[in-house]
Amino acid sequence: MIIFRYLAKEVLISMTAVTAVLLLIIMSGRFISYLGIAAAGEIPLEAVFYYLLYRLPGFLELILPLGLFLGILLAYGRIYLESEMVVLKATGMSQRRLAAYTLGPAFLTAVIVAVLSLFVSPAGALKTEVMLEQQRNAGEFDVITAGRFQTLAKGDRVTYVEALNETDGQMEGVFISERVDTGNGEKLVLVVAEKGRRYTNPETGVRYLVLDNGYRYEGNPGEADYREIAFKEYGVRLAEQKQTTQVNELYSTPTADLISGGPAEQGQLHWRLSLPMLTLIVALLAVPLSKTNPRQGRYAKLIPSILLYMAYLVLLTNARNYLEKGDGHVSIIWLIHLLFLALALSLLFLKQFWRRLLSRRANNA
């Protein structure tokens, strides 16, 4: 039991460190992506944090198996390098027993991955998609942020608001620049106003932006032909607000709804069930792959092991994509698992066979 706790602790510490680094890298990339969307005015800046929070389970369900795999390689690689494994073998520790001990933290990780993939991740993805869809369908001036130039109307309009009252939507220091077709060609129109507010006609439902005390300039830069109009009240008709469409993405569909679905839904369901199985199988693979010679170094087998893991994950991902198109049978996914499980068991129990095979190839060469 003491040895089991020691090995589990080493594996979990390494797994946590690797997972934290990988999560930081992925979250940074997604954060930059969401910031770009927010800078374009499609979503509020304050919503970026919530989008990242809701997508966090989806990142973790893929990062945790890799974190466990690398954690076992690093932890056991250090134990082999510092000759601790020699001492453990002297007390009766075999590679099979080591694999059995490794399944302890692997089962814990697999349970966490199962909860994330089956329940938490689809709920978070659904919440994110709903929020993004609502923002895409919101009116142009519903996403205005004070103190920032924003591009609206698919890049045809630039708006700036000096101050904005979030309670009643009153704006101060409004600037609007857009190109419009006046009948005599396209011209640049600049509107500057002291105040602005949104107004909806109760009879027609048409939405307007009403500006108070300002000027409207119409013309092209560098040309003397322009018009200046002073106004006390000026209304700009806003585009009709779209209705929110129903989100229908497989990755955001609740697991319970996938059970009775078609081939695409079955493919997504078995993909979610595959992630915990992936966690257990890569843990078994990592045990023999972590065995290193002190003269080789701690990271001698790290790159080949990562390539093997990536091949496993790529095959599963391609199988999922193939099934979601309505082609094939879900047994494809489980055949891939069976193939890599057989590889892991052969490395654990047929060690002498692989040694003789490699030696024979070396002699023939």
C-alpha cells in the first residue's frame, strides 16, 4: 500500500503539472480568438470570461488523458533514471504489478473524464452556443461598448459612444461613420450628436436610433461637394432583429438525447464513451513505454510515445467524423480501442517476444 500511494502520488503530481501547462496553452489560444470576436463587436467584452468557463470542460476531457499519459512517462521515467525501480524490483515489483498499481490513478482520471464528456462538457458547449447565437442575432447597437470604436453592419458602419448608461441605454457623445448610396453614387456620411437613445415604434415594431443635437456631414474626402446638416433630432433606422435560431450541434447535444438518435448521434455518443476507455488504455501503454535505460536519458522514449498517442487519437477522431456523416458502424471506434489495448497488453505480457523480434531484425540488418 505504501508503494501504491507513492507511485500514485508521483503520477498524479506529474499529470497535474502537464495538464495545467497544456490547458494554459489551449485556453490562451481560445482567449485570443474570443478577444478578436469581441473586438469586432460581435460579443461583449465581459462575456469572454463566461465563454472560456463554459468551454473549459470540453478542453479538459481531451487534455486529461494526454496529461495522464505524459505524467506516467515522466514519473516512471524519473524512477527508472534514479534507479528507484531497481530497488522496487528487488522487493518483488514486476511490470505487471506496476501496471496494476497504475490503474488506480487511471481509473480516477477515467471517472473524471467520463463525467466531463457525458454530462458537463455538452452542457457547457450548449450554453456557449446559445450565448453566441443570441449575440449574433442581437441588434447592432445592443452590443455597443462605451469608449471604443466598433465596426458594425458587416464592416459598413463604425460607431463610437463616449458614455453609455446600461440601465436605460442612453448614450452620450455619439459618432457614426458609414458609406451610403445617395442615388448620385456612394458617399461617406458622418453623424455627430450629443446624445442618443434606442426607440421602438409601438405600432410597427421598427427600431430606431434617435440622436439629439448634432450634425450630419455627407460627402467624400478630398471633394468640395459635401453637405452639412444641423439637427435637433435625427433618427436612424436599425436593421430588423433576427430571431434566435435553435442550436443543433452534435457536440452540444445532451447525452440522453443521443441514445435514441440516428447514426450521427450514435457516433457522437460512442465518441464520448471512448474518452474514458482511451484514458485507461493509454495508461497501460505508458507503463512499458516509460521503461528507460539510465544511459538513454529520461526523455528518450517521450517523442515516440507521443506520436503513438497522437496516432491513437487521430484514428478515433477520424472514426467519429466518419460516423457523424452517417457512414459506417460504431464498431469502428471499438476496433481501434481493441487494437491499441492488444498493443498495450502485448508490451506488458509479451516482452520477450518483442525483444527477440527486434534482435532478429537487428541481426538481419
